[in-house]
Amino acid sequence: MVSFVILHYKNIKDTLDCIASIKKQNRHDYSIVIVDNGSLNDIEKEILKQESEDIIYNQENLGFATANNIGASYAIQKYAPDFLIVLNNDIVLTESNFIEKVYQSYKENSFDFMGPKIITDGGESVNPFPVYRSLESVEKAIQKAKKLIRIYQSFCLTFLLNVYMKLKHILIPPRHLENGKKSLKDVAIHGCCIIFSKKYYQKYDTIFYPGTFLYHEEEFLEYRRIQDHLISFYDSSIQVFHKEGASLNTIFEKNREKLIFRNQEIIKSLELLKQLMKHEEGSVKE
């Protein structure tokens, strides 16, 4: 059997759509574990109780990695599933034989963790996922985030950035990332939908690196893959839909705090990654 772990935060419609897509599967040997990051009201709790008996209520928003680790630990202890399928709540399974395909993929590739093709309405969610692989690239990303924070702290600079980005997208249409056409082993996998095998979760206390709150969990998983010689797999024959929009959002005053918070969390995650990479670099030199 498999256990789906769905991380819920605020948007109950997306969570219900995700659950509905799971319940359309041909196979019914699955469990659904919902992890709420402190956002459900009493009415929403009652609604979700009709969908699953396995709901975890975090008292506050614990972020992506910690909350998913809690849900995964619960599923492992209760169900010991063949696979942990960890989903963002805005993922929809588009194939009724999704579970069957996961089993077949594992039979052929014996992966530790696997990612499917991610269909979006022009979003940036793709597999294989492009991750930072060098200290230099991580440092550049940190400096970019710091620069954006300085811009978002100023209304005038934020306005000018918004105008610049609009003009840029008119003159130079953005090139969207694309999923790989062929299945590949030993690649980085996007965090919106990851299938962990039993042989993976039996090796670790947590499925995700526990030090991050939001952003760049993919880099830490890829770092673990490389260090521990794990097998990752991108299966282009399996697909899901991610409700991620890639349209250019106008930057309004009310969104500046959100953007500052986002880049602050990016910096925190990348600083942790930089520490890990520096430690490994030092160990190799020794």
C-alpha cells in the first residue's frame, strides 16, 4: 500500500481537489494523511474529517520540511507503506493508474525517491529540477535575495522594479522551463510531488532535511542523494498537474512584506546549504 501525505495551508479548495483526484485511483490500497500547518478553522476541520481519518493539526505554521516530516513519520508508524507520496495540496493526480505506475517504475528502477512529469499552466515546476550545485551559485543566489529585500523595503524601488519587469516581459518573453522528454536516473526532483520508497525512508530519521522552513528543500535532498549514493529517478511516463501560475504578478504595496519574508527564508535555506557544502569541501581537502 501507499501513503499520501498532503501538506495543507489555508487553501481548502485545493486540498479537496487533491484528495478527490486520489480517490479516483483504480487501486484503493492507500491512506491519506493531511498535515495542517495551523490554518484550519472549525468548519474546515469538519469538512476534512469526512475525507480522511488521518489529520495532523499543527498549532502553527512549521514550514514545508518539518510539517512533511511529521506527516511522513505518522504514516510510516501507522501504515509502513511501500511508498510515501508527499504532495503539495495544489497537486492533482491526472491519471487513475498513478499508483500502479509508481509500482511499475520502482520494479524497473529500484529508486530511493522519484518525481513525475509536472504539468502546469505555464509554471516553473519541472523535473528534472534545476538546483544550485556549487558554492559560487549559492552565494550568487544569496546576494540576489539580499538585493531584492533592499528593493522591497522601498515603495519607490518596488514600483520601479515592477515597471522594469513588465517592460522586460513585453520586449523579451520569458522562456519557461520544460520537463525532460526522457526518464532519467540520478537527477534532482521538484518538491511539489515526491515518491519516497520504503528503502529510502528506512535509512533516515526524517525524509527532508529538518533545518529549513521554506524554499530550496530540493537542494538538500539532492545533496543527500549525492553524499549517500542514493538512486533518484525522473519518470516521464507518470504525470501530475500543479496549479502553479507563472503569470507576472503586479507588485502592490500590500505584497511587499510577503516578498521580503520569501527572500529572507530563501537566504536562511541557502546559508544552511552553503554550510553543508563548505563542510564537505573541507572534508575532501583533509
